Amino acid sequence: MYAKLVFRNAKRSVKDYLIYIVTMTICVTLFYSFLSISSRYYQPDIGSEYNFTILSDGMKAAICVITLFLLFLIRFVNHYMLRRKQKEFAVQSIMGMEQKTVGRLFFAETFMMGILSIAIGIFLGVFCSQFITAMLLTTYGKSYELSWTLFPDTVLLTIGFFIFSFLIVGIFNTRTIRKTKIIDMLAAEKENDPELKKSRWIAAVVLLFEGFTVWMLLTGVQKIVFYYDDRFAIPAKLMFWGNILFPAITLLWSGFWLIRKRKTGVSTLLPGLLVCTVLNTVMAASVPALTSRYYLALGAGAINQYLLFLLIDLLFFICCVIYLSSSFIVAWKAKAPEHRYKGENLFFFGQITSKLNTTSKTMTLICVTLVLAIFMFIAAPILVGWASGYLDIRSMYDVQISSRYNDVYDEENLPDDNYELVTDFLSEHGIETDYDCTFSLYLPSKDDFHNRMKYDFPVVAISLSDYNTIRKMLGYEPITLSEDEFTTQWQSIATNEERDSFLKEHSSILTDAGELTLSEHSFYEEAIGETAYNSYTDVLYVFPDSICENLLPVIRNRYIMTTESISYENARALEQAFSAEYPEITDTGVSYAIRLNTLQVNTTKASNFVLQASMLYAAVVLMVICLTVLSLQQLLDASQYKYRFSVLRKLGVEDTHIGKLVLKQLGIWFGLPIVVAIIVSTMVIIYFIQTISAEISAYIGFGALMTQIGMTVSILALLLICYFISTWLLFKKSICRATAKEKKPSFSSPLTRPYNQRRL
């Protein structure tokens, strides 16, 4: 009997469970599609040079951690369903059914819908996993082919996780129903609105912000006392003084309000703090930018400290805007009476202001979460592109051996080795080579070796013949130099300003073998690897061979290009053999390092994919949570405040106008946190891009970045549109259903009608 009742109730309430099914289906789809990569049955053809275990283990750990957020979403959606069906529970209890039985029936209903969501989600996850597979194979430079495969271990893990989640949430729901009084269930949808109490959480936020402002003021005073110089450029001076002036103004405004206007409430304090927050944000953001531009010394950790101030200012900005939103609407309504009394605007303003007053904290949390999700969407391709571009510079050769003399102070201890161990290993394992170049890097003057300073190493030089050999290895054209000329080779990370300034100051060089003048072709920018440069330098001299023969060699490197890619096992064995023979730090002070393209690419690509997939997964999960909360809040309002809309219908408001009113209300409810989040996210992303513009230009390219951002914006827009439309349709349907009851003629007997409706 209970089984039939469960099936009947589930079939009858399928529309009420629609939002539950959709949300759970999305969660299951995301979980299965991303976790399928870690399946032991998943064996993509990515080549012997890659170890897929690194990627699989990383994905499993990342997905399991992020999925903990889904427990909150599952609990919230179940809470929504519990609120929706309380009146039904009360009727069942009045008819004689025990409340624990009611709870079990509700648990069975939700569990049945959960099983349906799992089945649909796994089916859709098979399709979505193709997107993840395509992204994976693209990362490894492999072609993609459709393969509809169901992985048993991933299926079992998905079913186990969600069933366990449903059981835990179901137990809490059953206990809630057992402890709730029948009278409270019957009054869950009472016509009178609950008492509106404006949230007081903003007072605690203001106190915390004032404390951080004092910290920012003291930090600004400290920096100006120890690091300020009158010779600084005007932007740098403004930065130093602005980080004292604006925090001081913030504190003065708070003190003025505390003395003069404290009786008027915190809403009079917040507008001034909002303006001060914008100014503090600009000043805090200027510190990292101007520090790198003017090479300012502000002490260890100064950049991170002001980035923390920037984050705090942005969070407080969000809190102020959300909290003051209802005040803005009230002020606009007061100044525009022609709009206040137009149509149903009076009802609309009352709905919005009362809701914003009571849910400002929730709206703020949603807005902050949306900012984080949007930033993760945009930052994921930037960070991955940066890492991939850096990989191309870092591992340009199949075998790359380098040495460093940073801790060597005697000339006899400088490295001078041909690394024959590598030659023997390649020969033993049958690995043929196309190019093999062992070369030295020289100091223009021997005095540079003895007079060098830590973190300020001199520029080294390479002979023309070795430089042309490296260029040939990489497919570049060779260059020519006269016997009294030199040229320069630059890293791609160096800016044009840095390069032009250096060349202007070094138009000629005095070496131990004579003076050289800068060649007509003064620089080359093709990438040749980062180990070809001295420590902490972005430029390399290219000297004629006759000059280098008379200079002091301080670095000994070897670059090898093999005919075929070295397998992962052989690469690991060569790395271990080299490390045993040439330790990273020797007794003489020389440090050795070996980079094998196979290992570098394997580790970096696996890390990049795990980073990108986990960030996208986390962003989608956070986005779904935020949009689900916004949707369910409004759907709960549809049932809680449907009496208001029925009154409007009795007053003669047409259904078309009610639909427009619902659309405006949802537009404000969705639009406020989303618009604020987009504004803040845009500022953060622009600042982030400008901060690493050199890296983006060198490793990613702004064209590719704009394409990635465009795709991201499209995905976000699609999610927002789907959630908004579905919420609007369900909300409108609920209101129309409520108002339709008012239009239905009654055929009951007079004795069954309410007293005030009987005819005497």
C-alpha cells in the first residue's frame, strides 16, 4: 500500500520535483563526466612518453574535494521540497497517518526522484565526458575520436556517492517532519507575511573593515617612513601618500558619523564608506603595478599584503552595494512619484524592498560566490595557457643539461664537463640523436666573476658558432657577425622598454679580448630556452668565436635533440642516473640540472589538465549552487506570497500585467547579484590581465585569450538564461495557478462556504 502511495504521490508531484530533478541531474552529470577521467578502465592513446597515473590520481583528488560542495546543494534542494509539501504532510497526519510514516514516505519520494536523476545524469555524463576527453587529448596534442564508453568503477562511485548523500539528507528530513507540529505545517503557507526584520550583519562587517583600514593606514605610514624618496616619479609619490590619505579619510568619516549621526542608523554611514572603499581599492591596486614598473623596494611581503587589502576592499564594496540596494530603490521611488504610482509599481517596490531587506546577507554571499566562479572561469585558461607557453620555453630540447656557478668563487672549480654519462645512456638504450651541442657561456670580463653580487649577476656571452648550432637545432636561420661586433639574444618575457634601454646603454662592450660594438641587427627574440641565460638576466651576448677563446667560461651546458621521443621509463632512468652522478649541489659549489622533455611535458600537461578541469568543475558547481539558491528562493516566495497576487487579480489586474510584474521582480532578484558580480569580476580580471600582460603576450597571445574569454562568457550566459527562464516559467505558473482558483466558480452548497460568503 505504501509503495502505491509513494508512486502515486511522486507521479502527482513530478512538476513540484522538477527543479529537484534538474538540479540533481546536473550534479550527477558533472560528477560522472569529470570523474570518468580517473577510471582505471580509461586508457586514452596519448603515447608511451606520458604517464597517465599522475593525471588520474590528481583528477580523483580534485573532484572528490570539490564535490563536497554538492552536499550543501543537495541539502538545500531537499529543504525546498520539504517546505513545498508541509501542508500535504499535515493533511496526511490529520487523516491518521503517523508523522514518522509521513517522513518515510517523503524520503521514499525524494529517493525515487534521486534515483531517476542518477540514471539521467549518468546517461548525460557519458555525452559530457566526450567533451572532457576532447579537452584532454587536445592538451596532449592527440586527435580526438568519439568513444561512447560506460566505465563501471565510475558508475559505481557516482551511484554510491549520491545514494549516500540522499540517505544522509533523508534522515535529517525524516527527523524534521517527526519534530514539526501539525499546526506549524498547516500555517506554512498562511496568507499573512512573516515579520520582516532587516539583517544586522552589516554592523559586524563594518567593524572588521574599520580594523583592516587601521592596518592599511599603519602599513602606509611604515612604507613612507622606510622606503619613500623625493626622487620618485609622481605616480609613485601619489601611491605612497594615497595609501595614507584615503584610509585616514575613511576613519575620519566613521568618527564623524559616530559623533553626529549615529542615531540615524548604519545606512547613513555606508554611502560614505562606499566612496572611500573605491578610493582605497585604487590605491591598493596601484602598489603591485607601480612597484614592478618603477622597481620599488617595499620590503618582503608588501605586494601580498596590498593584494590582501585589495581583496578586503572588494568584498566590502559588494557588501555595501547589496545592503544599500533597497535604500537606493526607496530613494529613487521617493524622488520619482510619477513612477511610484504608475501601474503596479507600488506593489512591485514593496515586494522588492521587503525581500532585499531580509535577504541581504544571502544575496551578498551569492554575489561573492559568483565573483569567485566567474574569476575561475576566466583564470583557468589564462593560467593553463601561461603554463603551456612557459613549458615551450622551458623544454625546447629533448635532453637539456645546464650548470650554475652561483656559489663558485674559485676559477678552478668552474664546470668543464662534456657529460659523457648521457652519451653512454643514449647509446645503451638505442636512442639516436639528430643534434648534439655542448657549449660554454663566457663572462666578458674576468673581473665580473670576482665582483658579482647576489641577485645581480653579469650578462654572459655565447660564441657565434654555438649560437648558430642552437638556432639550427630549433629551425632558425643562422646569423653573421664581424670580428669586432656583437649582438644580443633576449628572452620573450623581457619588455620592449627594458630591451631598448639596455641596448642604448650598451652600444659597445669592453671585454678581456678587446672592444666590441653593437651590430646593426642588435637583437634577436626567437626562443632558445631559459638555461642559456645567466641567473636573473633576460639577455645573452653573442660574440665572435675568436673573442670567446680568450674569455673565462663559467657555465657548461649541453642540448640534445633525439630522433624519436624518449619513453617515460627511459626518461626517468636517465634522470636518476644523471642525478646520482651530478648532484644538484656539489662540494665545489657547482649546481647541475637535467631536463628531459618527456618528463617536463608529462608533468606539466597533467598538472595543467587537472588545474583546468578542476577549476572549470568548481566554477560550474559554484555557479549552479548560486543560481539554484536564487531560483528556489523565488519559488518559495511564489507559494508564500501568492495571496498578494490573488489580491491583485481581485483588484482587476490582468494576467498579462501580473506576468510582467513577475518578470520585473525576477529580473531585479537575479540581476542585482549577477550585475554586481560581473562588475567586480571585470575589474579583478582586467587588473589580473594587466599585471601579467608580459606573460600573456609571451606565452598565450591576446587573440587566443580573447577567444577563451568569449567562450567562457557564452557558457555563463547560457547557464544564466536557462536558470532565469525556468524560474520565470515555474514562478508564473505557480502564481497563475493560485489566481486561477479565485476565478473558478464554486458549485458547493451554501453550508460549505465560509460564513461571510453565505446568502441570508
